[in-house]
Amino acid sequence: MSEINRLRWKCRRGMLELDLVLNQFLEQDYLAMDSTSKQAFETLLEAGDEELWTLITGEAASAAPELQAVMERLRAC
């Protein structure tokens, strides 16, 4: 459970929209993902708020193919 608590902390952002999407994703989808997708999600959390928001909304395309599946799941939240 400490992994989820650590990720909850990383999901706290400066944008309310990001907080809502990331925390909903964490609660609903994260535990069911495989380890590769979990690592991709953690990689996404390293991005700045504006960059992450443009990736989630589809305004910017992710250059990394391994992030695409996670981005699709985030967009569904």
C-alpha cells in the first residue's frame, strides 16, 4: 500500500484538473495494470503540469510509444 500512497503524493499537482484525472485513474485503473504500464504512468508523473495536461487532453502527441496505452486510459477518466 505504500506504493499507492507514494503515487497519491506524486499525483498532487498545481492544476485541479490534473488532480482529479490522476487520482481517479490511480484509484480505478492503476492496480489492474501490468508492470510496464505502471512504469509508464510513473514516467508521465515526472512531466510538468502543463506538459502532462497537453498530453492527457491530446493537444500534444507523446513521442514515446510505451506511453500511448496509459495516455488512452487517462483520457478515459
